[in-house]
Amino acid sequence: MTATAFDTLKTAKTLTKAGFTKKQADAHVEVLMEVTDGLATKAGIKDLKHEIKLLGSGLTVKLWQMQMGAVVFVLGGVFTMLKFV
């Protein structure tokens, strides 16, 4: 997953202009970095949706293959029973 990025220096400067001490601004920036770490981004969500779509397509193919295998198995049993009739 892509990391959420923001300008830490700009954020700290904005906080100090608003009246925070440098120590307070640095602490807030550090907390923001921790909180935003691991948040999903639009690009990350888009990639995940694409991966899910690909997995879904693969599962559809596997399900179809299993159904066809079951049909072949049943037909084989029917033809085998017809030999004895």
C-alpha cells in the first residue's frame, strides 16, 4: 500500500505561525505522521480494486472448469450405466 505523504516542514511552519511552539509543532507533525502511516490512498484503492477484479475473473474460470468436470463425470456415469442396459 502506498504511504500517504504530506509536507512535514510546511505543516510545522503553519502550526508555529498559528501560535504553537516549535516543540509542540514538531510533536503534532510526528503524531500526524504516525496516524497517516498505513492509510489507504486513492491509487492504493484503485490497485486493490484491480487485483480483486483479476482474482474474481480467475475464480469464475475455476468455477466453470469445476462445473464442466462435474458434467463430464455425470455423463461418464450415465454412459457407463447405459452399457449395462
